[in-house]
Amino acid sequence: MGNWIKQLESWSKAALAVICIEIVTAVGLLDYATGYETFFFIFYLSAVFLAAWFVSAYFGVLMAALSVAAWVSANIAAGQRYSNYFIPVWNALIMFSFYLVVVGLVHELRTLQKGLEDQVRRRTAALTKEIQERKRLEKELLATTEHAQRRIGYDLHDGLCQHLTGTALASQLLAQKLASQSLPSAAEANRVVELIEQSIELTRALSRGLDPIEVQTGELADSFRELAARESVRLKVACHFECPQTVPLPDVNAATQLYRIAQEAVTNAVRHGKARHIGIQLGHWNGKIMLTVTDDGTGLPDDADKGEGMGLRIMDYRARMIGATFHIARLSSLSGTRVTCTLATK
């Protein structure tokens, strides 16, 4: 029923008005042909209903009057006779009054329906706007976080690393002077130089983690490979990267978000799963890019599906932001977790 109502609503009011008049004409002719003993009240009513619902209440009243006139005329033409003129007039008034009640009810229902539709439309528009605004704010928040991380990465690399390098050079000169004087503290000074150089490497690794890539689409595999090597040292685990073929990416943002998802998955595997071996795989099959991070940790917690972990929510949001799907699952009842992110490139 809803389909034909929608179809009729798509027609012009002029076309619907013509249809209503044709219905009354056809019913009147049929009423005349079948004789005055056959009552066609319900068929006239259909035209009144269509007129009041799809055209207007005023046109519904007009069709009610036309229906009554057609009914009385058909019966008289078919041979019905009355003892006086009051009887057909009275019958016509009763029939017209009933049709007016129908027109009034249809008009009220139509008004109520339009009001509800307008209300639903307004609420839907408001909800859509709210969702869009929330997505915009989330995107801005993530972009601000990325910018802040990169800014800190730049400061560490260009500020602290340079300062430590200067300190290492000064310490090296001091160690050389102490060695030239054959002082035993020269060995300690050399040890200080080694510690400063280690600090420089750690700071550089930290800055690359905060600003991971000059992530260009063609360099993503190298960036993942560097991530695996760096996390192996930083987290003291065996982390390896596999990429059997060249992986095309639509834009730099997608590359960045995939990288961040892998970075977060590796950190979670060690921090929460106590993993010792972690594998990062990146592949391209059937028009889809698939990132998989697998570990041998203690497995996914039983309440992980409740979404209480900030890391899981962030990874899921990063995936949705680039139109990808995110899934995390326990490999077995005893150990292991697999994080999967799939991005369609078509």
C-alpha cells in the first residue's frame, strides 16, 4: 500500500484531479447501467478519498458534491421515482454530509502525516548535522594530535638531538685532553660520550616514532620496516615486517593512518599481551589493502568487545576515518591476537 501511495504522490495534482473526475463519471455510468436498486456508495467514496488526500480538502468537497449529483442523476435516469422532491434532496444531503465527514477526517490525517513527516525530516537533518559536526571535531582532534606529535618530533630531532650532539663533541674533546694527560678519568669520560651517543640514537628513534614518516605512498613499506626494527629494539621483542608485493595507496593520509594503527597494535601487543614475537604484514589482494599485526601474547581480553580500551577505539576510529574496516580477534583460547585493517582501493 505504501508503494502505490508514494507513486500517486509523485503525480501532479492536475492529473490526480482528472482521475478523480473520471472515477466519478465511470461510477455514475455504471450506476445508471445497473439500475437504481444497486447502491454504488463505496465507489463514489473512493474518488472523494483520493481527491481529499492527494489534491486538497476543497477539491474533496467538490468531488463529494459531484458524487452526490451523479448518484441522484443516475438513479432518476435509471427510472427511480419519488413521491415528492424532499426525499431525493434529503437522501442527497445525508450522503453529502457523510462525504464531508470523510473529507474532514482525511484532511486531518493528511495534515497529521505531513506534520510527522516534517518533524522526522527536521530531526533527521539535525541528527545528520550533529553527526557530521562530531565527525569533523573528531577529525580535527586527530589532526591536532598528529600535528602536536610531529611538532614534538621536530623539536626532539632539531633541538634536543643537536644539543646532545654538541654535548657529545664537548665530552669527546674533554676525554681526549684527559687521555693526553694520561689521567685515569679519561676512560670515564669516554663512557660518558658513549652514553650521550646512545641518548642521541634513542632521541632520534623517539622523534621518528612521533613523526614516523615523511609518509609518502611509495615509501610505506620502508616506513613499516623501520617501525619493526625500531620497536624490536625499543620494546625488546622480535618484531618483523613482511610485504610480498608493492602496495598502492590512494593518499598520504591513508598511509599515515595505517602506520599509526600498526604502531598502536604493536605497542598494545607488548604492553597488554606481553607478546615476545610480533609480525606485521602488508599486502594487496583483489583491490583491497590488508594490514595485519599478529602476536603471540596472552590473547584478547574477554571484555575487549566492550570497547573500553582507548587504544582499540583509536585504531577503530583511524580505520573508519579512511573508509577501512577494523577487526581484532583472539587466535586461540590460550594465546595470540590478530589485528586486521582492510582498505578498499577501488
